[in-house]
Amino acid sequence: MKAAVLHQAPGDLAIEDVDLDSPGPEEVLIRVVASGLCHSDLHVMEGKIPWPLPSMLGHEAAAVVEAVGSHISEFKPGDHVVSCLSQFCGACLECSASRTWLCQNRRGLGQADRARPRATMKGKPVNPFAGLGAFAERMVVHRNAIVTVPKELPLDRAALLGCAVVTGVGSVVNGARVAPGSTVAVIGCGGIGLNLIQGAVLAGAGRIIAIDLQKKKLELARIFGATDVIDASSPDDPVKAVQELTKGGVDYAFEAIGLAKTAEQAFAMIRPGRTAYLVGVPPMGASIQLPGIAMLMLGKGLQGLFMGSSRFKQDIPMLATLYLRGKLKLDELIAERITLGQVNEGYAKMRTGEQARSVIVFQS
């Protein structure tokens, strides 16, 4: 099969011929139909997140089941599925407490107990990123890395549910549990940020303030439900602008970029007794500096949220239903549809920060 492989970091992806093993007892073979370009993979390409190389990148995908392992009954050939990097074992301490997104064994699922690597190139192992490797025509994945979605949901839109949407909407609804009528600030209006905004709409937030450097992103933020926008490229301080708009600060602030500076701004934007949330992925080794006295005397906090604190086996089908009922925006997230061979061009456009999501659509 063809797959986009990263050989060195920093570096670009190369389209290679990769051999895929047959699924084991707890695994599923799926044919990838669409795969979204996510910033997390770009971090790996830029060397900001270490990962064993060579690696097949990609994790936000929609696919069709082709074959299932001998121990699997919940999937069958022909099912439409969405992959999610927060795969889980179902038996560890976190899974037993229904915090599957924090599974202690997710990094080794279906790999440590395998006699052979899932993917090889010229006889040598190729590491699937996050146990997936979705920039490829097919994947062999653990059964708890995918979930079935309705067949009436177009698969190029379904792919976005597996990361951008479940992370953004989930962070608002599951992680922060935004209250109706509250005020929300979202820093960064890319794929994750736009879904934070529409998550705040679904939660019934009274005021949603979007902050970004790009005017095109702020226009999209309005479409997704922002009531106010702040152009962070202007000389004005975005923290001061938020405080003036809300007469003292917001109830919830979400950072969707992964930078220390914007995380610190999110903390500064919240009212006393509130919490700011880190949703964007920071580079490995990055540190955030916060004023300890404000945390103590004003009761303010900063909390990280991974994958929207979502139990994706339940949440992704729910999100699919919301889209089919016209209550969730997916079409508007897709800036362009590209081929696998255009993946590096897609990431070059992501670096400019001017558009939402590029989606690879594979030829059937």
C-alpha cells in the first residue's frame, strides 16, 4: 500500500510502498477513505514531539472495515468507522474509572504483544503514529482505536470527528463543563479552536470571544458561533480587550495553539475563582510561567485537557448524530480536499495559519 512516511525530523513526508500485516485477534483491518491533517503530526515532522522513526503519520481518519480479528464481534466488514488516538485497554486504573482518554496502556496497545510489526518497509518496521498511521491507504488498528458511525455520514466529514471535533467540543462539554449563560474566550481559531467555539454554542454560553492573528480565522469563528472577535495582530493587548468586553474577565478561557505565551494569556483572561484550559499541544519541554499569588489569592487555575476528556466510543457517535440533525458544523471545517501526494503542500499551508482543515481523500 501507499503511505506517507517520516524518515527524519525535522523533515517532510515521503510517499512510500509499505507492507501491512494481517490483523491479530484484537485488531481490525480498515481501508482509509479520508484523513485530516492535524497540528500534532506537524509537531512530529518539526521534531517538537519525539516519535520513533521511520513512522507513518496521521491519526484523524474515517475508513471502511475490511477484516476483523478472531476475538472481535462489534465490527464487521463494510462498517464505517472513525479512528481516535485516545485508544484504550479497558482494564487499567483510569479505564476502570471511566477515564478512557487517560488509559495507562494506550501507547502499547496491539504492539507489545505482537510477534511481527504491523507495518514494514523493505523488511524493516515502520512505526504507526499513535498506534494508527492514518496517512496510508489501510491501517491495522486495535479494536479500541475505532468506533462505528452511521453510513449516511460522509466519510470526509466523519474523519474530523476523530480529533478536531471530539477534542474541541469535548473540552467544553466534558472537560470544563461550560455552564449555560457563561462567558468564554477561545485563543486560536484553527480546527480545534473552531470546535471549542461550537462546543460553547452547544453548551449555551452567553458570550463567546474568539482571539486569533488571522482575519480569515476570525471570520470563520463568527460562522461557528463567536459573538465577539479580537484581532491579536493589532497593537492592543488581547487580555485587556477581553477584560474590557466582559467587565473583569471570562468564566472560561481555552488555549488552542500550544504556546506558553497564549496559555499565560488565557490564565490572565479569567475571572477570580475560574479555570483556564490548555487544549493546544505544546512542544516537548515547553514551560509555562504563572503568578503563584494570583493562583492562591484569586483562586485561579490552569488545567490541561487531553482529547476533550472524551470517551470517544460514546462521544463520536453522539457528535455524528448532531451533524446529521443539523446541529454541528463539519462542512465548514474543510478548507480543501487533497490527495495523499499533496500532504506536504497541505502542511505548508497549515504553517501559514490561514485556513482550518485540509483533508486527504483516498481514491477507492
